[in-house]
Amino acid sequence: MTISVQGVVARGKGEPAEVTTVLVPEPGPGEALVTVQACGVCHTDLHYKQGGIGEDFPYLLGHEAAGVVDAVGPGVTEVAPGDFVILNWRAVCGRCRACGRGRPWYCFNTHNASQKMTLEDGTSLSPALGIGAFVEKTLVAAGQCTKVNPAIPAATAGLLGCGGVGDGAIAGACLAGARTIIAVDVDDRKLEWARGFGATDVINSRTADPVEGIRELTGGFGADVVIEAIGRPETYQQAFYARDLAGTVVLVGVPTPEMKLELPLLDVFGRGGALKSSWYGDCLPSRDFPMLVDLHLAGRLPLDKFVSETIGLGDVEEAFARMGRGEVLRSVVTF
């Protein structure tokens, strides 16, 4: 049985997001139908709309979501109807070489629902990050659902799926007990938000050299860990040169295919430390999401601070505009 719901779709590159009817099939083997309660508005969804990630239009946007499982298909044991879940885009396979090595967070064969959600005319939709959650109900692989404590508000819980990476790194550093936490951005408003998550110092890289600024704040040595959350060649390079000789650079930001990072070989191999790529934060949702929720409920992780406003489905296009102007940290669609 197919159900009819309302969802936000990008029909073509650069076209405005629109609310339209989406047809969702009942879950098949290994799938789950989820009633979405909240979904954050992320730059990744904007990149999909702009054609910066792929050309598989039309896209069903939205991916930072939480909700309740409505139904599951044959063979599903991970979740059951009524479970409150956070959605993630990496349902691990348990069989690939990474999973076989006991490192499922690097799974090379993550998967999504097999069936397609469609428009009323039968056109198949491409769900953003295999989720597509700007919609009243969505179909996902059951492994994309992580059951968590329902005491956490859905608008807060959904952001664990992928939201607010830079400020998330600051909150994590604060939780881990870091003494000096330096935020770098080009917007003073965002730097002030960073202070609210635990940044002890801030640098506006429009008006100051971030590498020199970080060195001055770390006794001339550079930072022990530098987390790059943008995905631009210049910030990659700044992160590399801002670290201590024995420090670590973690590359979280995802560059577009045409971007290239060029570092002199002498600098790469002539210094100590490490250059590390982070794949989904090296997160295993089944292990990490419940723990992060518990930390929030214990008052140790201020996830609620990420939510600037709650909006309706029809407000997504304007939320993209506000995000582009730097007016909000996160707009969250609630149902």
C-alpha cells in the first residue's frame, strides 16, 4: 500500500524548493517507514538543491531527522513500530573489509532503502543522503534508524544525524576537557555562537591571519588538534600550518570535486604529527547516538543550543536564505 504525504522537493538545479505530494511505499525487506517529527535545515541540502553534490534531480531534501517508526518490513530486527529514532545516512553492511576488521564506522558498503519514493506522476525521487526527511513520512533502510531515549526533543535529537559540525567540534572539545579552544570563522555572529558552545578564544579570519593567531594563543607552538569543518583548500592549508609539529589535523569538511589541496612535500613529510580524514565523525550511530543523547539529558552536552528556530515545511526555502545570510545556526522543520 502506498501512502500520500507532503514533502519538500528540488525539481532542478537552482530551482526553489517546493512543497508537493510524495508517494511512499510500504516498507519491504530490511526497510522502515518513519513518521518524521523534526528535521534540520542544513547546507548539505542547499548543495543538493544547487546541484553541487549530484545531478539526480528531483531531490527529496532533508536528512537531519528524528521521528517514530511506523512500520517495518520483513527481516527487520533493529527497530520496531513505536520506537523513537534518529535517522542516519550510513546503514553499515557488517560484511565488507572495514566491518570485517572490526571498524564498521568505515563501512564501504553502507546502504539505503531499496524502494523509491516518487512524485504523483511516478517520477522517482532521490532522497538527500539516502534519507529525504523534509516529508511527513519517509522510507529508509532499517539500519538507518537508531533507537534513542524519547525524553530528548525531536528538534534537538535530529541534529545528531549530521548538524552543526563546527560548533559540534567545539562542544565536543569542551566536553573532553580541552583547556584552550579556538574558533575561526569569517562572521562575528558565528564566533559569538562558538563562545556559547565553549570556545575560549575566537579569530575572525577576514581581519586576522588565523595561523599566526592560533600560534600566539598556544605559546608559539600551534594547536594539538585542528579540526577543519569547511572543505576549502585554503582552510585545509591553514589547518595544517596551525597545528603543533606533533599535532593532528582532522579533515571533516567535504570539498567539491574540482577543489585540490596542495601542500609542499617537505612540509607534509618533514613534520611530525598526523593528517586524518574523518568519515561521518568516525561515528557508529548504534553505539554513539544513545551515548550522546544521554550526555545531553545529563546536562553535559548542550544540543538544544543548536536550534535557532522551528519552522514549517513551507518555510524551507526562506530558511535556506536566512542560513546563507548567516542569520541562524539551525532552522528546524517540525511536524
